[in-house]
Amino acid sequence: TSISIGTVHDTNCSHPSCWWREYVAGLKLISCNSIHFLSLPPSEVDSQQNMSLEHSSINIILFGVLAKDYSESVSQGDMLLVTGFSVGNSPTAQKDKLHACNLQLAGDDAWMYVSTLKVVKYTYVPLSDLKPGVVVNVYAVVTFFKQPFRTKGTDYCSTLKITDQSNQKVGCTIFCDKLEEHPKIFKMGDIIRLHRVKTQLFNGAISLLTSHGFSVVTFDGMVGSPVVPRTSSESFKFGEEDCQVVEALRTWAANQSLVPAQPCVPLSAVQPKTYFDLTCQLLAKAPVDSSCTLLKVWDGSKCPHPLLDVFVEPNTLEGCPTLSKDMANLTANVLVYDNHVEVARQFKPGSYLRIYNLHAVPGASRLPSNDSGQSDQTGHLGFHLHGGTSYGRGLRVLPEDSPDILDLKKILETFSESDINDSSMFEVWSTPPESFGVPLQSASYSDTCCMCIGVERTCDHTVEQVSLAEVKSRSPPQVFHVQVQLKSYQPQRLYQSLKLFCHKCKTIRDVPDDVTVEGLFSEAQKDVGPCNNGYWTLVLPLPREPPSESPSQTLTLLMSSQLMGNGKAQELIFLMGATLEETCRIASAYSNIVPVTSPQGTMTPLDLSAPFLFRGTKRYYGCKQCSQLKVGESLGEGVEVWDEKSVADALGVQLLQYGLLMKLELQDGTGFLEALLWRDAESFFHVSAEDAAADQEAQDRVQETMDRLCPPGSSTAERPWMDLCLSAYTVEENGQRRACYQICHTGTRVGSLHTP
């Protein structure tokens, strides 16, 4: 039988048939004539026993011949097997805090067996000394690698090329049942340690192959980075000698130019028709078909080339599809094919990826199995990860603590949440547009207190919540989490918050009121005359309703002969000679109405201060500065579906985007802070700005939200607390830089009020 230290409780009793086994972790030998005293310190003995320190360690006292025989044969780390001992009171228990009893070994019946635990010391063979047919251990630098791929059997295979200070280059083939057991190699230049690999002669050269008991550990190859082992093994040996070997290989590889100066290329430096490695963050993914998956990624940089816009059904998209509508060319669409699809579909949005041998394909315009839904985007840059593993082609997830993504994470976390001329947003609180009618009716506080609204963050930032005083004390750019109340907001008339924004020149303008627009229509009627553009024309004499300055009115409808030939004449109609009210009535019955005039017999759109397009109840505006108007018979060649974007492109109009812009004054007890609500205003209110420009229900939803966050006539104590994500950035105004703040990654939710 075997007993543990914790079961020793009797004194002055003999255990001639009992055995006791323990590791000697820290050993003291105290000589007292023919007595030897072994003490097992409590901090280093077997910790598997669930007992107090004074019961987990015990003293062993050897007498006579035993003391002589074992005085020099027991060493730290040995395992002891003890039998025939007696248990006595320990006179040193109060001093050494060990067990109250001790084990006394004396006489012929007492025995102690010592088992010396040998520490395995691995020998590593230089690659130049490898001989065929032996099992070896090696340290080396990775000069080429392929991501693991599934074989025709049940396991996965990966291939490497490695070298060391001997300058010998050796290939290595690794077979493992599980994907996670393969080497965690992220880039060329990483250091690898291979245990129990078999050498073989193949095509006249030595190569390495996994054998029984194979294990692998990898390290980052960058000089100066932490020496952190990467392995899926739960137990492996790694000591100071190993650390020195890794550092030596790093230094040697850096001097040999084995590590690429720039292992990855950012999107801002990508050139068409090139292959490159990309380190990025996954925003969203969607299956295209059985052999293709779409990955939407970004790396915080802006590609200088127009990027392919890939359409997929919204219900198939997992994750956030894009950073914002204001950030053009930041989100890259990567199409992953064939054997890489299985790997890509396991990725989670938010993960950091490295994609190897990615192909920048110019002129990509169509997706597999989805030709009918794609518009031509010739000249746009697409990114393809082709099938196969040639040239190391593949992709993998990088761990959160990888040194390769530290810089990327800093860029993404501190990236300015606004891509517009922020200083201009403070200057656009101006005349309210009358086109939205009378101000919205405010709900009374008594009507809203029964259903209170909360505000919560929707971001994945791992930052601590701070006070407003702390926010203002720190220098931008930074991202903050705060809990605040709304003190006030502008504009009070919320229809004034609707703005028009140009993505190209980054300017913001107000939505013109109906009086202004009607004046532009009246002015355009003065130039109405015969049109010589070759369009099919329908002239409709309409009586004017009294009172009127003239007895009759003539409306002219112009349609493209090209569209008529395709049976799509009614999809785009040019209207000349109509008032604003008449244009709105006609637009309710047709898809796209473009108001035009014809000075000197040439058809041209109205002044771009007026809407250039009416679609139902919605109006669309163009940027005066960026538009290059054109109207010709070859209108919209290749256009499959006419919408506001295709109409704008056909007319040479730079389409303006509707947006909601508000300035909120926040408070939290430590101070006050003004922040803009712009980029994420639509997700904050769960309302489209375009809908708010034409739909009363959407306008009411915005008004109700603000009335719940800042009830009219309410005190500070009655206002709900909001959990916000704030982005801090700087703008230059009148030659001086100042900090600005914007609410981002935050949305409203209906719920109960809460206090901090």
C-alpha cells in the first residue's frame, strides 16, 4: 500500500509494511553524528494534494547505516520510495512550519529507494551535418512555407524550406491529423524547432519528414521581439539555452537578408497585376457559391485605385459590411476560391488575418454564378486568392498577441472616425429647409416617460470607461468609452439636421427649401425652347389652374431613342417646362424623372441647386463643384438597372449623400463636452437619412428619440444615462489645431433608465 503525507497522523508507531513515495524538490542534509535529516520545503513539494502547507511537507530522519549510505546519494529532484519507517513528533514543526510528525528510518526493516530523474537534454544537428535515415532535432529559419492543406487521406500536409548558419537549405514535409498541430508560421524569417524528424534522401538532396513523436515549436523571427514559443503542445521544454539559440538565428538571418524588409504590403501601396501578402482585419464575410467566399477586409489605409464593389444578398452577409459610407476605398473585397473556402468559412468577423499571395486583378467586373446582378466595373481593382498552394498561397488567423498586428491594431483603434472636413460641420447650422413642412410635433414628457430609451455601444473596443474630464485631458487621436447624459442639442428643429454631403470634395450643404427650388424651376421655364438632341419628344399642352399669369402651359417629355429601342423608355424620362409641384406629381407615377431646360436648343439639367432627379417621393441632388454635366444620345450604355447612381453617372453628376448632423452637449458630473453625431447618426437613430428626407414616420422617429434622451422641461436627474463610444481627432481651423469629438459605434435601444 501507499500513503500520502497528509494521512500521517500517529506518533511513535511503526509502519513496517507501508510505503511512502515523494519527490525531493528542495533537499537539506543535516549531519548529526550518524543521523541525517531530510527536509522537504512546503513550497516545492507535490502540489496535487489538497492540504495545508504544514501537512503537505514532512521531515525524514535517517539513523545509523542508512544515514551513511544515503548521505551522498540523494539529490534535489530525486524520487524517494520509503518503507519500514516509524512516525514520531517533529520537534521543529513550529520553526519550519512542516508536518507535526516526522518519518524515522532505522534498523534492518527500514529502506529508502532513490530514483534519479534524468533531465532530457536535446541535441540539435546543423542542417549541413544531416545524414539520411536518422531521426534528428533541428533549429532553423523558415525561408518558404505553404499553409496546411487536406490530403486525400485523413490528415493535413504542409511543406517548408529551412536553413541555418551552415547555409544549407533543406525541405521539410509535415503530416499531422489535426490542423492545429502544424507549425504556426506567419511569415518568412520565423524560427522553427523540430523534434524527432526523420531524414531521407530525395532527388539527391536531404529532406525532413515527420516521424513518431514529432513535435514543433515556432518563434517570431524579428530581432528584438519577445521570444514567445508558438505551439499547440501542452507540454514542451524551453529554457535559457533555447532562447539563446533563437536570438542567434534571428541575428544571423537579419544579416543574411533572409527576412523580407516588408513582409506585407498595405492596401495604400498595392499595384494592379501584382501578387502580395496582406495583413488585415476581417469586417464581414459571405458565401458566393460552393467554390467562392467573399471576405470584406481593411487595414486602415486607402487604396489609390478604385476598388471592385461586390454585391451579395444582404441576408448572407455575416459581420459589418463596411466601416461607413463616408470612407471610400477603405474596405477591400477579397474573393477566396476552391481549397481556401473551407478555411475562410471558419473565420469570425473581427479576426486579424494574413493572406498570402493575394492577386490584385484590374478590370474585374463579375462574380461567379452571379453575372446578372453585377454592373460593369471595368478598371476597378479586385482581389483574388486563387485555388491551390503554389507560391505559398493561403490565409490564416493571426493571434491577438502577435507582434505582426500590434501596429495594425494601433492604426485601426486610433483611426479617425471621420473622413470629411470636420471643421465645416460646425458651420452648417443654418436656415431650416421648408421642404419638410411644419416642425415635427414634440411628444410631451408625460407621454414618453412610460417607455424610456437607452443608448449602448456597438463597438468591440477593449478600452476602459473614463470621465469627460479624462477625455479632454488626453491628446487625440484616441477612442473613449464614456457614460453621460444629454444636456442639450442643436439644431432644436430636427429637420435642420438633414444635410447633403459630397464624398469627393468632402463638403456639406443644406437641403434647399421648397421656395428656393420652386424659384429655380420658374427660372428654368424662361429658357424652354425646341430641343435638338435627337430625343423622342412628346409635347403636352396643359391648362393652368387660375390664378395664372398665362392661360396655358406646355410640358415636354423627352425619352432616349436608345432606351425606347430596348423597351425601357419609361425608366428614364426628361421633363421640361414643369413646375415643382407638377414634377412631383409626375414622379409619383414614373421611376426616374429628370427636370431639364433647353437654352439655345440644347437639353441640359437644371441648376444643381435644385434636385437633378425625382424618384417617387425622394429627391436627389448633385455637387456643383464636382459634377461634369453631359447629356447625349448614347445615354447609359450597358446600364441594366436605372437607379439614382446610374442616372447620376449617365448625366455626369456627382451624387450627394443625405446625412444627419447634430451637435450634442454631454455631461457626466466631471464636466461638459460637445460632440458631433454624423458618421454613425443613421445607426444611432436606426433611420436612413434618405428616408428622413421624404418620410414623415422616419422624421418622427428621430424626434421621439431626442425627446426621450432630453425630455422637454426635464431636470438633469430625469434624463437617462447613455453609454457612448467617442472618437477624438484634430482639425485645423484658422491656422490652429483643436480637438474635436464624434459619437461613433453607438445605437439607441428601448428599455429602462439606468444610473451609473
